[in-house]
Amino acid sequence: MSHYSRHIFFCLNQRDDASRPCCASHDAERLQGYAKQRIKQLGLAGPGQIRVNKAGCLDRCELGPVAVVYPEGVWYTFVDEQDIDEIVDSHLVNGKPVERLRLE
């Protein structure tokens, strides 16, 4: 069994080369913080539960901002707190991926 039931990684990559997109320029850090706070408020943070992490480049920044949930390996894009709430409530808490935000 994994140390966490689910683990979500948010790409917070900031590129020096402005000609290529990066997740950091799409408010990814603030929304990662929002997700982390939301999981804590729900009492779901910690071993055996859910972990919200920052990540370096996940190499999908052109679709960004992006996050990936493990163990399922489901990739998401998002734009605001409502998207994060939906990912948290549907996938992280209830195990049902959010198809409208899913990346293939």
C-alpha cells in the first residue's frame, strides 16, 4: 500500500525562455496552495490520505497549467478555484476523475 491514498502534483515550472509556455504564468502556484489548504480543511491531509505537492516541469506546460493524480496517473488542466474544488471533491475524495478537465 502507498504512503498516501492519492497524490496530486502541480507543475509550478517557470521558464526563462518566454517563447515557451509555463504553468507558473497561469496562476499554478496560487491554485496549488488553494488545493493544499482545501485538503487540510477537509481533514484529509497526511499519511494514508491525500498529499498535495509542488512539482518542477512535468513537460506538458503547453497544456497548462497541469496537475497529475496518482496512483491513477490522471492528468488535469484547470483555471480557477471551482476547477480545483471539482478535482478535490470528485477525484481526490470520491475517486471519480473529472472528465471535462482531463488531459489525454
